[in-house]
Amino acid sequence: MAGIYIHIPFCKQACLYCGFHFSTSVGDRDRMGEALARELRLQKDFFGAEDVETVYVGGGTPSVIGVTAIRRLLDEVREVFSVAPAAEYTLEVNPDDLTAERLRGYREAGVTRLSVGIQSFFNEDLAWMNRAHDAPAAEAALEMVAAAGFANYSCDLIYGYPLLTDEKWVSNIKRMIGSGAPHLSCYAMTVEPRTALEHHIRTGKAAAMDEEQAARHFRILAAMLGEAGYEQYEISNFAKPGYRARHNSHYWDGTPYLGIGPSAHSFRGVTRQWNVAHNARYIREIFSGRVPFTAEHLTDVMRLNEYVMTSLRTIEGCDLALVEKGWGEAERRRLERDSGRFARAGHLTAPADRLVLTPEGRLFADGIAAALFREGAP
């Protein structure tokens, strides 16, 4: 079981908050498409004989490159790798790029799941974020996705930023619940280095994010979606029964995955690698027959800490039996001991040999995980 991520490094415009690798210049779009296809062939032995169960095309904004390019990439994946018959194929799309014809083309290309970047249903909020779509386009996107026959899709929402009052946030959530979307990914606005948002806050053009507001919005979100029948299976991800994102779950359960494209990351148990985050250099190297990546070997300490961090984000939590099997009984006992103070604070429980964050504990997931990390040399 394995997954493939393909990074499309193009966007129409730069969102205020985005820290991902992308370019608003699409002059080399065709050569990039060829380079991505070539990298797939160069990486054909990455998984050995293991089947690929999920393919995720993200970015950037994959929907800016057109249906034909998406079809070619997915055909290349199926040609080069052993892909499971019931594989999940996810495509990230923005509302302003969607038409009935495009959606039909995506289905014909083999896309089985969409991830729609809604973010908000308020024009002033979308304008503040510098999104390329407006509220009517967000509404229309939901209708088009349903009409096109995509039963499996996800929508993104962002919370915890200055313009978003509690009333507006409740309205956004209600609109998503009312749409029947089977999956929601909801993220607190974060200030990434070297983004327009970071610059605006540093120069006084924008207010800083309010942690109390973000925490309040998180509690509202979890309560409303829980009442509506969504399972919070990961801190930022909510799904109706049977609609968990299979590809995203790979990142949290340690499944190997291959990243294709500039800046894309790959993981294979004890090693991690990442491609150069530079479009021109990436294309040049790939056309020369080389994948331009940097790799690192993960020590036992690194693998344990990563497992603690990712597993605590999920509803299943940290499996202590797995910790004992992989890292020894002493590590299990250490985690049981060190987690006690979080259990006493009501932020963590230990059902069935696991460490699981409580709803309130999810607000402090990163800090709790860091406190449970093992320190020292491997």
C-alpha cells in the first residue's frame, strides 16, 4: 500500500497566507507537465512491487493546467506503477476554475475525489485573503460538483482571522453542512514566513492573529460538525461515515508515499526526501535524467517522535503496543509516565492501550506532542 502526490506549482494569484511553493507565471506550464511525467518514469522503482492505493494532485492550483494535462499525468501513473483497482484519485480545484465541461473531463480522466478550496462564503473575507474567486463562485462550485456526480469530495474552510466574526464562522459552517459535503478540511489561519500576511502583520498593515479567537472557532467547529454527524478523525479533518481521505491518512499512519514535482516530499519508512523548490532548476534536472532531491535518514529517535506527533493528531491516537514493539518497553513506560500530567489536566485519555487527545486537548496537540518527544541521540 502506497500513495503518490503530484505537485502542480502554478496559481493565478498569490493568496495572502500561502507558504507553499508556487509561481503565478505559467509560461513553462507545458514543459513542467512533461517534467512531471518524466519524473514519474524516473521514480518507477520507488515502491518496488507495492501497489499504489492513492494518487493526490495538489499545489499550487492543479485546476489551472486544464483537463488534458491532468489526464496525461494520471494515465502516466497507471502506466508506470501498479495501481490498485479501487484507488482513490484526488484533485485539488478552485471554484473559479470549475465548469460542467471540466468536471466531466476530470471524471473521464479517472478523478474519483475533489478537494474544493472554498475557504469562505463572504466576499470581503475572500478579497482580504486575495483569493481568485468570490462568494457566488463558491456557491456555484458546490452545485456544479454535485451535479457532475462527484459523491466523494472535500471542501476547505479557514478560521481564526481578524475579519471572521463568530457569526460569520457559524454561517460558513452551516452552509457547508447544508451542502451535504461528505468531508471538510478546516484550518486555523497561520502566519507562514515570507508570505504577504507575515509582511503585512510585521509592517502594521494587518492585525496579528488572535489565538483565543482561533480556539473559540475550533470549539464551535467541532461541536457543530459533531452534531451534524461528522467524525473528527484528525484535528483538521471531518468526515461523514465512509468518507475519510485515504491519501491524507497515509501521512498520519506511516504509509510510504512518493512526491512528484518541485518541492514535493517523499517518505519510505526510514528515509525522507524532498525535491528542489525551484521550477526552472527542477525542469532542467529532470530533462537531464536526474531527480533533484535532498534526502535524510530517519534515526530511531526521529521516527518515534514523528509517530507520536502524527498519531496524536488522529482519533485513534498513539498505539502504545506499537511503540513497545518498535522502540521497546522502556519507551512505552516513558510515554505512559510523561503523559500523566496531560491526563490529569483533561487533555488526554488512555483507552485500550492508547494515548488519545480529548476534544479540549486537540487545541494543544503540538505542545503535548513536543512534551512527549524523546530527546537525545539515536
